[in-house]
Amino acid sequence: MHEPMKIKRCEDALRMLAAHLDGELDEANHAEVERHLARCKSCYSRAEFERRLRAKLTEVGRVEPRSEFQSRIRHLIERYAGGEPTSD
């Protein structure tokens, strides 16, 4: 097992935050981030914001675009790809 990264600055903690929230850090690095969050109100607030944002995005789920939006996108793709837009 490798040595955990020592967090010396908030930038170090924030660089690891996404992996921390995604559960991608090994146990030692996870603990190091948690120690920093326990000491740093600013980073803790950022982590809580990210947690709440992720929870809301999961709650909202995936929404299918309206057919008008899909037609407009197809039209723009064809236009900028050099082809003639199809009539929708």
C-alpha cells in the first residue's frame, strides 16, 4: 500500500474532493481528506455543497428532451456539418 497524500493546503483537499465523494480514494487518503474537512470550515462547506448537489441531481434523474428541441439540434448539426437540413 502506498503512503497517503499529505494535505497541506485547501487546494490539495479540493483536488481530491470528487474522488473522495465518489468513493474512489483508498482508506488512507479518504481518512486524510476527512481529517482536513474536520478542521477546515471552508472545505467542509464546499464538500457539503457538492454532496447536496449530487443528491439533487440524482433525485431529479434524467429528463428526455422535447421533440422540438431534438429537431432543432438535428437541424443545427446538419447545417454546421455542411449538409442541407432536413425538414422536420
